[in-house]
Amino acid sequence: MISSLQKYKVTLFGEIHALVSDDSEKNVLSSVHLVDTLMKDIAQQTRCTDTKQLALLAALHLAQQQLCDQSKLMSLIDNELKTVAQ
């Protein structure tokens, strides 16, 4: 089943952006909330107000988090495969 594209107006760090996605509205809004919260947290910790820099730092943080999660998952899979092989 192919999902249809939906248009959203979302607010990130006080700025309104147009967004088009084929993902569910729940996932889009959850993602927007996650990024907005992260940008606000980074701004508070660094006292940075440059929206582009905050977006970049948020993207890097999320990428690092994803890589860490992938590494943990691969370790779990490796351990499970070793257990099954014994």
C-alpha cells in the first residue's frame, strides 16, 4: 500500500516550516516534537540562538544516537547468534 503525501505546517524553535511526508501524522508530529525539544535544550545549554546551527547540532546529536543504537543492536544480534550456535 502506497501512502499519500500529506502537507504539514510545523513549528521548530519558534519558526513555522512547511513539511511534506508520507509518514503518519503521529510520527511526523512526534519527530517534530523531538527535534524542537532537542533544539531548545541545546540552545539552553550552549546559549546559541542561531537556528541553523541549532538544527545542525540537533541533526548531529540524532545521527550519533542512531549510530550508537545500531551498534548496540548489532552487538545484541551477535551475542544472540553466538548463543544459538553453541
